[in-house]
Amino acid sequence: MKFSIVSKGDKRSNKIMATVKQYLTDFNLIYDEKLPELVISVGGDGTLLEAFHRYVHRLKSTAFIGIHTGHLGFYADWVPEEIEKLVIEIAKTPYQVVEYPLLEMIIRFKTERKEIRFLALNEATIKTAEGSVVFDVQIRGEHFETFRGDGLCISTPSGSTAYNKALGGAIIHPSIEAIQLTEMASINNRVFRTIGSPLILPKHHTCLLKPMVDRSFLIARDHYTDTYTDVKSIQCRVAKEKVRFVRYRPFPFWNRVRDSFVAEGEEVHKA
């Protein structure tokens, strides 16, 4: 099997990367950065996002697994103390794969520029540095609302625990093929009105955002941000592609949610 490793870049993560690479090559696995079947992320969730975007063109052929060297991550199953066990699992055990849905965003322009399509594992956000974001929000081809506010966050189920949660969005299990549209500081008064609640759209529903005021937009996909001008529309929906994660043992989503947001508080309460 061919494998690759993406490291956070700090001293500890690089040391673990070197160790894992040596162990796996000793088991006659092939290190191949161009065409890996397995990508091992060493760091945190940000490192796995980097790995995902590095190999986003190979999602059908590449699966991911994470070793977290910082705080407990949502995408990292293993800790540094388990490296030897993980290496043996990779070398000797057929792995299971779980698939998570992704967000597809297509940006179209007023000019004849070619449209831009990208995928996000966590979320995409749309903001502007030129006042308020004003969008005609269409769902399934029909007008839903006119949004005015700081911006919008469109998240995947696996990304629902990230920025989306901080905005008051719902946590969605990643087995549900959906995207979530969450507002950032919407303007609601006697003149302007939005739904004010996160919207969860199934995979067969498409959301189209049409700018109603000429702005340049800061559009981020996961942790990559670019500025776009002359935007005609932004289309959001569940992507046909999925991300594949390797599992050698159970890693229940709700356990991760509890351990990340609830468990420590419960321990303090008991004390």
C-alpha cells in the first residue's frame, strides 16, 4: 500500500511523522506523496484539513487517518502513545472506511470568467469588508429571503461542530447528507427581516446566493480565504464527492462531541 504523511510542522509532529514513516517502510509499505492510498495527518484538525485539500483531487482513491498531537480533535483517532499499535494495524489489518459528506460551492461571475468550483470539508464562509453582505437567498430555485448582515456560514455535518457551532448552528451527525446555512449577525428590524435560524438542507436541495449590492467578497473554504469581485451568484449544495476516513476501531461521533464540549464541564461540576 502507498501512503503519505502530512505534519503540522512543529518539532513533536515532525518527529512522529519520521517515526511512522520509518516503521511503515520497514513493513514494506511504499511512501508516495503523489499517489497515496492512505494519508496520515499528524497534528490537529487544521492539519487534516490541509491534508484534505492537498489530496482533494484524489478523494476516490485516497483515505485519511489522523494522529493528534495537541488537543483532542474531531478528525484524529489516535494519540502519539499509540503509534506502534497504529502502525501494526495499518500494516497487518484490512481497514474499514467511513464516508462523510462534503460541501460543493460554485462561484459564477458577471463577466465571462470561468466559474470556480471547490469543495469544503468543514465549511465555507462569505463575508465582505465593504459594509453588510446583502443576498437574495434562493432555495430550490425559489426566493426564500433577503439576507442582510455580516455574512453566512455554510457547513457540512462534520464541520457543524466548528465555526457553525460558535454561530449558534446545530450539531449534525455526519451520516446525514446535508449542508447547514447559518447567519452571522443578521439585521432584523421593522424594515429588514430574515429567518434568524440555521437552515438544514438535504442533498437534493440547492441554495443559490445572489448579491443584491455590488461588493467584493471574502470567501473562505475551510482555512483558505480568497477575495472575489464581480460575483453573479454563489451556489451551495451537498457535493457528489465524499471524504473517506480509515477506521481500525469505533470512533463514535457523539462521544467526540461529548469529550470536546461536555465531559470536562461535568468533571468540574462533580468536583
